Amino acid sequence: MFLNHHTAGRNALDTVAKNGVAGLPAPLAHVYLARSGVATMCSAGRANHAGTMALNAYASFRDEKTTHPAPSKASGTVDGNDVSYGCETENLGDGEDVYPREQYDAWVRINAAVCRHHGWGPESVGCHKETSIEGKVDPRGPVEGYGSRGRFEYTPSRFRADVAERLRHEPGWSPGEEEEDPMAGMDKDDVFSAAWDTDKLPAPPSAPDADTNTHWTASSYLRSIYNSQVRQEKEIAALRAEVAELKKES
């Protein structure tokens, strides 16, 4: 899973990347995300960011459940540093310090990139407060905006929804961009040609060349149906003629 935090301070890159804190050696996260939106990779291995996770909470992210229970120590615990990536996002964490637009955009991109790399869905994205048995509150605070959206309050569910939206698009997509209309600039004849001579469907299994000519256009299908109909009508006519001859002989 990918676990998100706020730093509860300013300019903490050195602390996260190389100095650590009393009783907890660095690195303290895999990624440090500055207010500018610039991300610094701090570790390619284990990082001391997650502490002890409640097993019920961790399992819900590991199994990509659509709901995530409040962390319960009674469910058992797991060393979160062994089972998760971590991102420390620069913010005072006082509930008032605002995440700049460019920082939040980069935050979503980072989470989506990791999910895309591993083939994970957005439910593999969590927040420290969703797994901690120590009462952690991060991340929290207002966000300046995202895409066409104005100021809003950070919540794990909103964040996962934004990651999910990004995962539905190509990596280069940005929120607020209008979807490209695949039919833009096409006239009626172009649309007809696209449907009739370009779009293809799987070839019928009975086709003699189905192994090599695996997909047919609509026009090919219609010709095949027409030819089949003609053959059937000829066969019916021949059968009728044969029946008529048998009646005469009898």
C-alpha cells in the first residue's frame, strides 16, 4: 500500500532524508513532497514512516476493500514500515495550513504512478490516520484547489477519488482538461466510413479463414450474411424441386 503523511513542519527534507529524529533513524519516507510540488525520492528500500499499523486497517488496503475500518489494536498489529511506501507532504498539520494547488496535484500524481506501476487500484492508497494505533491525525488541512475545483478540505475518500480519476486516464492527463472528441471534425460520410469500413468485430468462428483473418468489417459481415442467404434460398429451391419430382414418381 501507499501511505500518506504531513510533515507537521516546514523544510523537513533533511530530517526525512538523512537526519531522522530522536529514536528513529532516517529515511523517514520514500518520498518528500515540498509545497512547490517538487518530489524528492528519499529511499528505495525500507523507510521509518508508518510505525505500527492495526491489522484490520492494513488488511483492508492490502485487499483493496471499498471501505476501511477504524484501526483497532485488538485486531492485531503489523510493522507498517515493512508493508508500505510512505510520502511525507510538507504541511504544518494544524488544520489551517493550506496545501497549494501544485502540491496537491503532484501528490495525486505520485500516488497514481505507484498504483499504476504495481497494478493497484485507488483503494491501496491510505492515510496515516487510517492505520495508526497511536492516534495519528495526518494528513489534514485545506487544499487550495485541484483542476477546476476550488478550495476544499483534505479527506482520504476525496483523495482516493482523485487518484481513481487519474488512473482512468492516460498518465499525461491533467484534471480539468476536456476529453478529446474522437469524432471531432468528422462529417456524415466520415462517420459512415468509420463504422462501415474501419470498425471491426471478431470474425465468425465458422469462417474458413477465421484463424488468419480474425476480424471483419461491417461490410464484410453484411456480404457474408447476403451470400449465406442466397445459398440457403438455392438449397431450399433445390429441395422443393426434389420433393416435387418424388411426388410425380409416386
